[in-house]
Amino acid sequence: MKTKTTIQILGLTALLGVSAATFAHGNDDVRFGPYGPGFNTHPAFQESLRLMKEVNDRQDKQHDRILDGFYDKRITMQEFRRLMDQQHDIRNMERAFLADGFLSRFEYQKLDTALDNASRNIYKEAHDVQGRPGYGGWGR
């Protein structure tokens, strides 16, 4: 009985010693994969961050162009809704691509093409003969 208790105490002491050492050292070193300590510095991850920033900057500029056209009365309510729906679809595509935390070159190219189409649509809607009356629209 005394031997069993001694073995349990020694086992518990060893377990506490290991966990205390792990706590004192930090446990980031034992994680592997996309959440490991060196993942943020990997060139592929840095490229993905750069591409994500580029996509987000373009989306912000397009959003501002849509709002400017709407406030300047060059874009009708229906055109505004259609353009904003297109922006929403692009955001959803981006979220799906970023589900793994990484934007590949292929995914970036698909987003870039969608943003190019959206940009053309914004230009066409802002420069067509439609608009709201009294502000250069409807037969300007």
C-alpha cells in the first residue's frame, strides 16, 4: 500500500514538474502548422497578406465610387442596389477563399477579375444617360 502511494506521488510530482516547465517556457514552440511560431514570416504568407490588402483596397475604392455616384445623383437606386449586390458577392467570394487563412495566386486572380468587372459596371452606370431627375439625369 505504501509503495502504491509513493508511486502515485512521484507520478504526480513528475507531471506537475513537466507542466510547470512548459508553462514557464511557453507552449508556442509545440504548435505546428498554420499557427506555429514561424508561419507569419513565411514568404508565401507575406505574399498572401499583400494580395489581401490589394483586394481590400480596391473594394474600398469601388465602394466609395458607388456611394459618390449615388450621392451625386448619377446612379439610380436600382443601379445602386445592383452594384452593391455585386460588391457583396465579391466579399462572399473573398471570405470563402480566406476560410483557410491563405489567399492563393489562383484565388487572387479570380477576385481580381471580379473586381475588374465591377469597376467597369460602376463606370458604365455612373456615365450612362440615366440618373435621378434634377441633377443631370434623365436626358442630360
